[in-house]
Amino acid sequence: TVITNHMPTQELQALDAAHHMHPFSTQDALAKRGARVITRADGVWITDSDGNRIIDGMAGLWCVNVGYGRDRLADVASRQMKELPYYNTFFMTTHVPAIALSQKLAEVAPGDLNHVFYAGSGSEANDTNIRMVRTYWAQKGKPDKKVIISRKNAYHGSTMAGASLGGMSGMHAQGGLPIPDIHHIDQPNWWAEGGDMSPEEFGLERARQLEQAIHDLGEDRVAAFIAEPVQGAGGVIVAPDTYWPEIQRICDKYEILLIADEVICGFGRTGNWFGSQTLNIRPHIMTIAKGLSSGYQPIGGSIVCDEVAEVIGACEFNHGYTYAAHPVAAAVALENLNIIEEEGIIEHVRTDIGPYMKELWTGLMDHPLVGEAKIVGMMGSIALTPHKESRARFAAEAGTIGYITRERCFANNLVMRHVGDRMIISPPLVMTRDEADILIERARKSLDEAY
Ligand code: PLP
């Protein structure tokens, strides 16, 4: 059989359930109901096999920053495939897309983050980071500095190492995770865990868990701290204002490496090139992927500061992926960065659609189900609650209300994700005000129906 977009939806769904194993899904549920089949996309809209036009409040998986349907990216990919479809940068070779993209990333990255080690994805890049920071300390004569401190409910990928760095208990429960020498502290989620503390007190308390962990583990054993500037898959958790300055102080004081996982926050999402700039963080390494190519090609990497790159560069770093710095992916990523720059997409987020969306998003707080509403640039979350004043949770069936709301969004042609009792958005950055209005209208309708 030739399988095309024109086949009836049910046939496509049956074939899909029969042979395609989906990530983070229950295969039985797919067999019963069938997955939504996405056939095409343009701008902020995706279309399914029944012809529904759906507003993509998640930019795919937080990645299609410049929106769908960019001919420029397709053309660059086609040109590059014809000229040099594949080569690698192992063993004293290189190619122009790798050189040009690295130069561009060094230009847009803050401070002395001037060097790029490529990977095929964010997970792979975080694997690189673990090996890189441990190798860095070993090269400096401190091989015992191996422990990487991360946070509960963080998401850093699905590989053994990425999921170990991550703090998702559901992931740790499967497959023998975490790997050794990874330690997790609590996340700065004031709404759910702040108790009677003010957000400011709570931010400090959570940040100081890093200092406590360094004391407990031993300063001479801790290699690095890794965190997302704004925790994404954990529910778009925006830390209280006191949190990041204190984390920065602690990393500086104990001279541990700071890794900012910018896989979601990078490339305009928070209103700057990187979330680290928005939150005033000075990382030694940034993990990048997703918005780097707006998802048009799989590519990720680590942007590394001068000093770490120098130490690593002095030894042979026995690490690399076949598809790292893939010429087609690199060429597409570079063109994507050019689009972001030429169209002023970051300014659009910072000064236009970001503030507009913030007004609409925080306006949802008047809904009886919505407790807090948080948004940074174009990544936002709302906490669903049965009782706002006490910040009560839907305890007995945690997640159920989120699931119901997500299903209502689905029915109302809006992609909005849920994490437990938080609903989250991360739409394409090119969204217009009219489209933001539609997103909020559909979100409100879905909340009404879930209530
Ligand atoms: N880091 C963060 C912060 C992410 O959100 C993700 C993916 O969602 C990853 C790493 C993993 O990236 P990938 O799915 O490209 O492996």
C-alpha cells in the first residue's frame, strides 16, 4: 500500500497504532482512539487529516520558533543536500556550514561563550555536557569532581544520561535511572511547594539547597549545576526573583560550572537570544537544540566558554556523534538564525507579542479554575486549582483536571499541553495579536468546559 495524506483518517490511525511506537504515550489508548494525524502546517497553524485548522500553542515541541512553512529553510536544505549532503567534522576535517553556524552562534551568545560542540539533539548535547565537565575537572587535576547537581522535575532529555540529569520521577522509575553521581535538589515552584513563605523567601530557600548540597556532597566532588532558566516540561516554572541571583552567587563562590539548558529558552523564546540573558545568568556552558533550527532539522549542541573549551581542547575529547554538525542541519540552522535576526523576531517577542500575550494570559486569572498565571516572553503556564486563596491542588486525582482541560483544548482546535495540574503554552514566536486573541479565546472556552 502507498500511504498518503489522502487516505481516510481511520486507516492511517490503524496503521499507525499497528506499527508505530509513540514516545510518552500509552499504546493501548492509541489503538482505541487513534492519534490525530497532522498533514500540513503554515505559520502558527497545523492541519489534521480531517481538515481541522488547529492553533499550535506549543510550537510543535517548543521548537518551531519562526513558524511553519518557511520556503527559505526548505530551499537552503535542498541546495545543501545537492552540494554536500553529508560530511562530519571528526579527525581534522570541517565544512562551511559548520564553520558559518559556529561563528554565528559565537556572535549571538553572551560573554565568552564562543565555542560550539554539536549534537543531533538536546539529549545528546546534555550527554556531551556530562562528559565534558567531568573531563574538564580531570584535566585540571581534580578527577573526583564528578557530581552534577540538577533539580527535581527538570527535563534534560530522554537518553540514559539526559533522563538521569532530568528529575522526572516517572522516567527514573523505568530503565534503571539515574546513572551515578547525579544529585537532585528541589525545584523553585512557589505555587505548589511554597507553603507559608513569600515567593522571595522561598526562592532563596530553594537556591540555598544548592549550597547545602555542595556542603553535603563535598566541595571537591561537585563538578557542575545544570538548570533550565525557566523550567519548561516541568510545567513552565518561573522561579521567584530571588532565586537566580542566589544560584549565581553560589556557583561563583564554590567555582562549580554552571550549565544553562537553553533547549527551550534559547533563540528568542524569553525575549532575548537566550534565557540566561533574560534572567541574568552567566553560564559556562549552554545546551541548545529546538529553536536553533526551529525544528526544521534535528540539531543540538553545547556552547562552551573560552576557558572550558581551552581545557577540553588540550586533550583528545573522545566523544562525537555521526550527525553532529550535519551540513544540511547546520545550513538550515544558520538560515533560521538569519530569519530571526532579519525579521526582528526577538524584538517582536520582547516589545510586542510578548507583552500583549502577558496581558491576555494573566487575564485568565479571573477564571474560577485558574490560580496563578506565569509567562516569560512566549512561554507561559497556569495552575489549575479548586481554591485560589489556599493554593489548593486537585490532590485526589492529580493530573485529571489538566488532562480534561487538554482534551477540551484538543476538541477546540488548540494545542495546549498539561503537566499535572498546570496548563502550558509555548507558541511560535511569529504569532500575531489576532492569533493570540484566538488562542486565548479557545483556552478560555476549554477552561469553561472543564470547569
Ligand atoms: N533540555 C530541555 C530543557 C528540553 O526541554 C528538552 C526537550 O524537550 C531536552 C533537553 C531534550 O532535547 P531533545 O528532545 O532534542 O533530545
